[in-house]
Amino acid sequence: MPGFELFGEEERREVQEVLDTGVLFRYGFDQARKGRWKARTFEAELAKRIGAGYCLLCSSGTASLCTALASCGIGAGDEVVVPPFTFIATIEAVLHVGAVPIFAEIDETLCLDPEAIEAVITPRTKAVVPVHMCGAMARIDEIKDICQRKGLILIEDACQAFGATLNGTALGTFGQAGCFSFDAVKTITCGEGGAVVTEDEATYKTMDSYADHGHDHQGNDRGLEGHAILGTNYRISELNAAVGLAQLRKLDFILEKQRAHKKEMKEALTRFSEITFRKVPDEQGDSATFLSFLLPHESTARDVAGSLSHAGIDGCFFWYDNNWHYVRNWDHLKKLRSAARLPLSLLPLCPDYEKVSLPRSESIMKRTISILVKISWTQKELDYRIERIADALKDHGVS
């Protein structure tokens, strides 16, 4: 997960081209920009790279989720099935469009369990938002089959898995829409940015309009553009798009390095028979941003994570205690605290999030450790991390 690891002359050149025009806004100013359209170019190259029909850049991954949900017709009172292990933005986006997050269990992929989705479907269920966590994929082909059988809209949150594939098909392209994040610590970064992709032209036109105050972007005179719908401002700037464009062109190198480093780490730890590695449905398609494994007991996982932190190993996550990524620690959601009060009509439809019970997810999360994979490590640095991880496991009786 390089993010800022790879800033170089390529990013500087793209940004300087924007500054040379003086046009930081992604729309209009055709003559002044001298043919330089960084957001448009990024969208075209991203769509081609992953095999999507249409792509829209947004100001963040959260913005892409909100845009996708709204543009796919998710709204007031609709139930949306989500995982308990994700960044809170997934849940915030559902609430933002007036819909109701419904949690289902994860499995050892660390993503939604397809069978668990079926268990929580009700007449009000409108969509499923699986999250491809920590760089690898959910059982998305099975989830897609369920959505098709049940008549549900599939929207993929692939914010943490850009560049990953399942059997050669890019994550984010299995459903009606797919969302990506390009924030500071994602596989490629814009600093802040995101994207939403779709195969459906009508969905794309709605997205394109919704993310820019309802403008239809027809013609050259922005003041005379039509407004078929109300929208909001989720636009990306040309500066952010310029950084991301340079990063996108480095994706093959990034994936190659991440996969090589993860493979070496994983192979070194296979001698510990008590470790269970996260299940990855397609190892070849893993973007390899994290090495995740499960230990036999919560106490062991806590002790190992603590030892790694004490040894100065950065990027070691014991998700069970993490305040950002697991429902157990989302007190603001449990109490439905928001600066903008939620509609009264929505509140009775929400389950009591204080009482969410997901025993299988709980068992998985309290035993899981994830180790961040960087591309800038030297062989010496990689060897050092492997040694420290092995030492921590041995020190706490993992055989």
C-alpha cells in the first residue's frame, strides 16, 4: 500500500502542467487549459485498465460510495447489507442517502459471507455492498449470483483493493457500480480522491450529474447546462487528478513489488502450523497490500500485536481493537450520533446497533492480525520484519 511512497518526477510533471495552465477546476475553461484534462484522462485510462465502460472521478472514496448508492436508486428506508469489518465510510454513505445499514457476518476472507447475506435479506432489502478488505477479494462471484437471484443491486466497495482481480476480472466491475479510494495511503493516491465505475450508461450519466450539483455537462457554457436532478459537490480537482494519473501509470510496478514482498513474508511464516492465513479466493489477483493471518486465541493475537508494536514494526493491525474499521468500536453509530440529525422517519427503521450480534465475525476479528506491505522496503528491511514477526510468534508460544 505505497500511497506516498512513490512520489517522483512523474507526479511533479503532471502537477506542473496543471499549474502552467492556471486551471485547477476539472470542468470548462477549455481554451485556457490548452488541451490538458487530467481528470478526463485519468478516467479514460482507469476505465481501460480495469475493463469498465464508464468511470467518474470523485473527491474521495466516501464520495464515490455516496454517488454510487444515490445513482443506483438507493434511498429512503431501503436496507443495504454491509459487513462489520470495513472503514466507517461504507456505513456513513448508506446513512447519507437515507438508507439503513444491515450487518451480516464475514468469513475467513475477512469479507461478507455469501450465505450470511441470504440470512438477513428482508422485503426491504434493496442492495448489497461487499467490501474487498485489505487488498483482497470477497467471494464476489457468489455474492453476485445471490444478488441476481434475489433482485438486489450489487455495489462493490473496492476502496482498499484497487488493482485486484478475481479470475482475471477487476474488482469493482462485478456489480452495477464499483467504488475506489485514492487517499494518502491507498495503492495509488491522489492525496484525496476516489472513483466510481459502471457498465451502465444511464447510471453513469446520473453519477456524472449527481457529483456536480446536477449539471448535465452538455455544451461548453457552464452557466447554461441543464439540471435534471439535484446533486452535491463531489468533484475532484485537476491537481489531485494529476497526481493520481501519474500514480495509475505505475500500477503494474506497484502490484509486482507488493506481491513479491507479501509472498516472501507469507512463505517465511508457513512454518508456524498454528497460523491460519486469511482465505484469498484468487491468490494471483490479490493486490497484496496486507498479509493477514489468524492466531488460535484472542490473547495470543493481542500479545503478538503488542510485541510487534514494541519492536517498532509499523503497520501492524489488531483489528478487534481498531477504532476505525470494526463495528465493535463504533460508538457514534451505535448511538446514531450525527452533526446533521438523521430523519425521524429513518430512525425507527434502523436496528439497535448497540445489540448487533455477529458471533462468527467476532471470533475471526479477535484473532486476526494484518501486516502492511510496503513496496519501498530493501531486502534488509524485509528480512528484519520477517525476523521480528517470527520472534514475536515464538515468544508467545505459537508453534
